[in-house]
Amino acid sequence: MGEWTPVAMLERLGGDEELARQLVELFVAECPRMMAAVRESVESGDVEQVRRAAHAFKGSVGNFTDGAPMTTAFELEQTGRAGSIDDAPAVLRQLEQEVDAFLSALRKFEEGES
């Protein structure tokens, strides 16, 4: 996936840039809590907890993009669903990197640098 742009989100919202900024603001505020839940689930080693946390994050980030980090959250969710989370720490590291880049793009949009 290339760098996130607000075009598709604005199209889905009928061009309502104010609503888009509000949604971005909410996501940016909630993202650290959601990522902490994902991180804690992986650290716990509980496959069901990993599945649930990754699923919740995937749903939230999916409001903005269908690329990375949503696809990586889906991969983590599937890892939990399969019952083996051996790969979860590596997938989590990838997700954290993607989320950092994604949040940077969202903050630029939020600040009017779309």
C-alpha cells in the first residue's frame, strides 16, 4: 500500500471534510488504547484474546483504509483464529510500524496538510 490519502474516505463521506477530520481525531485519540490491547493480547499468549483485539483494531482502522495496517491486523486476527500465535510477535512488530506511519498521515490530514 502506498501512503494513505484522504480521497477515498472523503468520497465515502460525501466530501464532508469536517466529519472526516472528526473521525480522524477520534481514531488518533483511541489508537494508542487499541494498540495497547493488541500488544497485551500478544504478550498474554491467549489466542482468543489475540483474535478479539486484532479483530477490534481491524474494524476500526478499516474505516480509513483497506491496505496496511488493516491487512496486517487481519493477519494477526487469523493467527489467533488458527490457534497458534507463534508468529504473532513478528506480525505485531509489523503492525506497530504500519500504525506509526498511518498515524503520521492521519495527523497531517487532521492538521490540514491533506
